[in-house]
Amino acid sequence: MPYAKLCNLRGIFIIEALKKILVCEYITGGGLGTEALSDSLVKEGTLMRDALLRHLAEINQFEIVTLHDARLPPSPLASHSIAVAAGQFNHIFTEALSSVAQVWLIAPETNGVLLELSELCYASHDKGALFLGCGFDATLIGTSKTLCFEALREAKIYTLPVYAGEDLVAGKCEQLSTENINSWVAKPEDGAGCDGIRLFDSIDDLTRWVKQDERYLNYLAQPYQAGVAASFSMLCRNGKAWLLSCNEQHITRDDDHFRLSGITINGMSAYWQRFETIARKIAKMLPDALGYVGVDVIVDTEHDDKIYVIEINPRLTTSYVGLEQAIDYNPAQLIMDCVLSDKFSMPNLARKQVFIPL
């Protein structure tokens, strides 16, 4: 029987129905149905989706429902996979929410996608579909780099200042050209990862660029910070945090663009204690952060290993792909235990190094 399991209760076998869970990874799930698909985005999305599906299947408590872009093959790891044609994603996603007990969303912050879909999930929660993700405030702050900067500064966590593109073109940041900063980066206000980031040799060059095609409406400027690109994965609940891994990000530079070429899970274990302290500060700053959260940082190895928090991702990140091998534990089980239990405690986890090529 495909969607039920046999349970032995005092020698008597009974049939227990499996709970339906919707796993939606936005890229492979048809979210970009009206756009050309990038091979790199599809690869990264498939890795995250299939890792999560495999871990949920190992738990053996769920009938797994997922979505797939009609241009891509369905994952064999799901019980059901619904094909999504161009322009049909929101309709099919909303419809699927009404038929499941739980929903697990993986989506980028770009263009407010994560926030928009999370709000649909919050609404479905009232109708019985439990959303296994962060609350509104944590998701909003994770989506907006400006709000994230302000929240980090208020929490006294080291970060890099941001300057709105509109302020640059309005001449409100003229003093920046006189500051002793060699390079600047332009970033989308709601971008994800390296997507859309450009490097400039001066704030004047950056300002000229954001003036073109009205980019200033969605871009901001930050000083370029040299150092080791890193991240950490953590669990959050009720203002508490538990560290899962400390990772090195292998970022390559192609002229004025950046690309993530791989991640070494626990490649930054030497910084475990310091990352754990930051994780606890972030969880206290975002009390409605729930479940898995990824945090991007830069470690300035030239100046006393000062750690700057760059981004907070209130969702699964690519690091999740190597997590089971690195910690010797099913990470989906850990995340669900954290989300569902007020009395969650972290078991002892391994700290193995695992490389994920991208």
C-alpha cells in the first residue's frame, strides 16, 4: 500500500495513514515557468529539493507531494509530482496547499518571491496546512537587505552599511567618493546569493551604472569587504538558536561578477564558537525565526578575524545538501523536531567536512 504504513502495536498490526506534505522548490517547481531556465539555478534547486525529499522519505511518515516545471522531469523521490505549465504556478501552488497537512517551501528572496509565497502559507495555516518555515518578520528582514542592515546594527552585530540607489542618484551620498574605500558592490535590494551582484572600482562608477535603466529603484551600494566568504546553518525557535554547521563558500570572480562554485560544509569549524555566539544574537533579534536559517558572513582574516554578517536567509540554503553526511543525522528530522516541539534539544552531531561542487 503506497500511502500508508503498517505499525505493530503490542503484536497487533494496524494501518496508519501517512500525512501529506507539500515540498515546493520554486525553481524546479515551475516558479519560472514564463522564463528561460538557467542550468545553474536548476542544478542548485534540484540538489536542495532531492536532498530534502530523500530525508523526508527516510522518516517514513509522509505522503510526499511536490511540483515540477513541465519542462523538467519529475523527481522519482516524491509520491506525487504535479506538472506546472507556464503561468500556472501560483494557482497550482495555492490549490496544492488546500490538500496537504504540512508545507515545506524553498524559494529565493528575489523579487519578493519567498515573502509572497510564505504569506500564502501563513493563510493556509489557518485552514490546517502547517507551514514549516519562518514567521513574517524574520522573512521580511531576510528579504530586504536594508531592513536586515538596520536590524543587525540595532542588535550590535557587525555588518556592512548599505546606501540606497535612489540616494546615490539624488546626490545624498556625495561624501562616499572621498572615503578610503577601494571597491564597492551593487546588490539588488531583495537578491539571493551572488545573483545580480556587481563590483565597481569607485562609488562614482557604481552610481553611473545604477542610473541606467532605473536600476537605482531596486539596487543598493555596499563597501566591498575582502576576506573569507563563509556561512553557517542553524536551527531557530522562540528566540533560541542551535548551530548545525560552519561552512566555507568558494566564490570565484569573473571580471565584475561573482559566482558560488562550491561549499565546504564545516570548512570553518575553527570559528564554531564565534559563529554560535552570532547565531544566538540573530535568533534573539528574530524571535519568529523558526526551523532552518542560513547566514552568510565574511571573515576579515587581515584584521583580527572580524566577522561581518552579510545576509540572513530564512529558508533552506544550498549547504543543506551536504548536511546529513556532515552531521551524521537526518537534518529534515532535526528541523521538524525543532519546529514541532517546544522542548526541542539538539543531539550530539558530527562535524565532518563535506564538499559540495556547484
